[in-house]
Amino acid sequence: MIPFILFTCIVLAIIYFFVKGRKITTDDFTIDIPFLNREVLFFANLNESQKKQFITDLKDFLKEIKITGVHTAITNEDRLLVASGAIIPVFNFPGWKYRNLTEVLLYANTFNKEFESEGNNERNILGMVGNGYLEGKMLLSQQALHESFLNHTDKRNTVIHEFAHLIDKADGDTNGVPLVLMQQQYVIPWLDMIHTEMEKIKTGHSDIDPYAYTNKTEFFAVVSEYFFERPDLLEQHHPQLFKLMQQMFEGTHKKTG
């Protein structure tokens, strides 16, 4: 009996050490830690304690938000990347819930304003936050989802861009002023910064994606991508903007009460 118990313990120990740090299986998705370390630079740069928090937040998001494929199959990697893009901008806000989101619709490729994902009908949309009858839904290109995390040196991430819109929208008004991240006294300095940086974009004296010049809403989403993709470069080229973004996303200017 004792040799059998000893053998069983050894087998269980081998299984434990083989699985630990590799994959954590849940109801309908698997937390593939090597994949996250390889594909999600933000996660790879966290310490062990922070990684545990990230994984907890990731599980909570995937248990609450439905991810549906539109003429495409959803993979485990798709789920992990969508959830990572959601968690990254609110990582410093424990317990954050995207109360204005219930489902992410994943298209195989780009789509147009009529949500067509096939043919050559001006399919140039990578992602968008729905409204009207699509309220509470986010639409994303599956290809753009993976490309967002593939390049670790650019300043673009479609997923973070769209979740930045949801953060902006959390106060009820999508206007480029995320009141859930800042106290009222910081609104004017933020608006002044937007005006200053948009003028630089207009005159061609900025490395911020020109799409940020569209309006204040897009400015916030674009610089959010920049902030999380290349914080070192943003700090170097736009130190004042970087400081304001850092204060917002690190919770320094978080509203209270």
C-alpha cells in the first residue's frame, strides 16, 4: 500500500510541475501563460504578483463578456488577446467592469459601415464600438486583433483603441474626456493639451497618428494606443502628454466619491 501511495504522489507531483506556469484551464477558455508572455508585451513586463492579478482580471472579463465570431471560428488565442486589450488600460483600477459592454463581435477581416466583411465594398474598418441597436457591443477585425499584438515596436493597437473608447464612454459621453479617470480640475489642462497636440499634428510637427486629428474622441483613443505600445517613445517625444496620460491610467487623477 505504501509503495502505491508513494508512486501516486510522485505522479501527481510530476503532473503539477509540468502544468504549473503553462496553462490554466477554465470553463471555455485556457489561460496559456507562455502565449501571453510571448504575444502580450505588457503582460511579459509584469512581475509575478502583477501577472497573477492580470490573469485574475482576464478570467473575470472572459466569464462576463461574450466573444462571438461572425463568419469565423473563435480560437483560445482570440479570447486571450481580446481580454488582454481590455485589461491593459484599466490594469491599475482593480475590480474595473466594462458595464457598457456585453459582447465582442469578431469579424475575420475588415468590415464596412454596413458591417459587411466580404467583397470590395469599402471594407476599411478595423474596429468600432457599437451604438443604437448595437449598443453594448464591440466589433473587431480578427486579423487586426492579432496584428495589434504582433508588432511590439509600433504605436498602434486596435484593441486598446476600442477599449479606450469604452472607457471614454463610461461617463455617458464619448468626447475624449474620460471623467472616470480624472477629477474635474484636470479637465481643462487635458483639453489644453489636446488642442496643443492637435495643432502639431495639423502642421506636420508630430509623430502621433494623424487619425488623432479627427476629433477629441479619436485623439484620446489614438494616444492611448501610443501610451501603452511605446511609453518610452511617448515620454521622449511628448513628455507633458505622457505625464497626463500616466496620471490618468495609473489612477493618480481618478475620481473619488
